[in-house]
Amino acid sequence: MSKSSEVQSVMIIDRSGIITRVMSTMLTELGWGPVETVATPVDALSSLREKRFGLVITDWAMEPMDAGEFIKSLRADVTLASTPVMVVTGNPDPSQFIIATDAGADAYALVPFEVDTLALKLDQIRLRRSSSPRQMSD
């Protein structure tokens, strides 16, 4: 489990204080941060327009829009479109994975997961982003 070579800010979108604390602790252990949390995707879009983040982690089941709808909104905004997004969920329904991937999610994970799993997902995001021609030209 390697530390991030560069510290990156993270936004977590989740209503659960327990989940956000656990995720924040894991991210900090992996060298990511600072970590900010918001309760809804609407709050996230507003915050993202004011401040850039190196990563957004969102729960699937959010109101007033789910993660798929949030990602579509994010990707439709030219200033936010390249923001990496990881979706987490406790629901193993494969249709959510397909929807999230089609919307543009960079990673997807079922909770609960260990810090090693998070490290693997973060490495996948970094690798995917570094090899994408679109990202390399940004």
C-alpha cells in the first residue's frame, strides 16, 4: 500500500457521519487530503464550482439525485468535467455499476472495504487518468 506521491484534496458526498469519518481516516492514511464532506450532490456541485478537488467520492444513494445523475451533471459542466469520481455503495446491484460507469465514474467500490481496497481504487484512478489522452491535454 503506497502513499500518494502528491497530496490531493478530496470531497466526500455522504449523509452518514460515520462513513465520512472512516473514509477520511483511510484517505489521510493513504496520503490524500485535506478531506471535506458535504451531505448532498447539490451541495457538492456548488462547492466544486468554488473550489477544485483532486477526487470526489460519492455514495450511490443520494437525494435529490443519485450518483449516476450527479456524475452526468458534473461531466456536463466543462469546468468540472475532468474531476475524478469514485462511487461507493452497499448495494451489490450490478445495474448501478453499469449506470455509474456509463455516466463517467472513474472507480466503483462496494462498502464496507478495507484501506487496501481504497488504495487499489485510487491507484486505478491515477493510472486511468494518467493514460487518458483527454486528461493529458488538460
